[in-house]
Amino acid sequence: MNNAWHDTRQHDDMLESHRIKLENAVRKLAAEPDGQYFLRWLVQGTGVFISSFPKDHAHAAFSEGQRRVGLTVLQLCVAVGVGDIPLNKGVENG
């Protein structure tokens, strides 16, 4: 067997397993009010929906990193069919 192909296949399997675990975690969070609150807090707190114009490259890089996290969480939410939860500002957990 070609070793490079085997390594690539093993890597792809690992990434798929990782994706499935993350999606399962989002499903569990989305099933509970506290989890929904957390998803909203996380996505909104990362500045995904806020325009910003940092004064220097360090702040710009930091802001982009935060947005990347928020967009990744939002992408996971959409992938499992709960993309509306992080966008719903009207429901608050008490």
C-alpha cells in the first residue's frame, strides 16, 4: 500500500471524526436553554457581526482570530440545522 495515501486517508478519517464530535457537542448545547445561551454568547462575543477598524496590525490580527472562532461555531450550528440559535437575540436564559 502506498504509505502517503495511507497517511492522507488516516488524516482524513481523523478530521471526519473530529468534525462529528464537534457537531455532536453543538447538538447537545442546542438542545438545552443554557447551551443555547452559551452558543449565542460565544458567537456574539467574538465580534462576527461587528465592523471594526483596529489601529494596528496586532489588534487587527486578534480581532480576526476572534471572528474566525465565532464563524467556525456558526458554521457548526448551520451544519447541524441550528444556525438560527446564535442569531436569535430575543430569547434570554433566566
